[in-house]
Amino acid sequence: MNRETRVQFSVASAFDRLGNGFTNSHQRPCMPIARYWVVKTGGKEVTEEMVNVWKESFLEYAMENGCLRGALVSDDKWIVAGTIWPDMETMNSVIEGDHYAKIGEAVSASWGAAGINLPDDIELICNGDVLAMMVPGGL
């Protein structure tokens, strides 16, 4: 086995171990993309209602339409919503669709009732390539 073959095998094996099975249009292993929202809370409590509306309005819809994983986390200053998508096209089909505006209205109303104003309190939105990730058992 020559050096080039070993390197290709090593890279392919690394992606096989991740178990995500993603390939680009050239059938080469590739990583998914992620979307993160960082919202300031101003010390306001993140309520169960806020979490449930985000999960039931956005995350369930996203998962039905190609999202691989999602999480909502918070501390005393921030709420971070993170999602993992197979590719930018899949994510964009959700966030640029008509239904996304309805989801935004529901989330904004729920979070606004708790004193967190969207979009004013959004500090960062990042859509980008996942550079490194390990998921036991794959995505």
C-alpha cells in the first residue's frame, strides 16, 4: 500500500468511525453544518413554556424536514439554540420557508412574554461548517 492510499484510507476510516455517512457531490466524506443562535436573557428566567414552544414549534418541524439534532441550552446570561443539518441546502429550505415565519411568531410571543425580545436580544447567529465532531454511534 503506497503512502497516498494509506492517507486516503486513513481519512475515510476517520469518517467511518464518526458514523455520519455524509458525502459531498464527489462522494468524498464531508461534515454537516450547524446553526447557532445566541440570545441574551438579561438575567430573565428561561421558562418551561419558552422551552416547550421552541421544541414543539421549531425543533419538531426542523427534525421532520432534515435537521439531524438540536438542543436548547441556557445559563444566567444566554440562551443558545443549536441545530445540526446535513447541508446548507436542507437548512435553508426550512429557515427560508413560509412556515418558518409562523414558527418565529410563536417563539417570539412565548419568549416575549418572559421579557426576551426577538430579534432585538439576538446577539449572534452563526451558520457554518462543522469543523470537528465526534458522535458515538453516529448521527
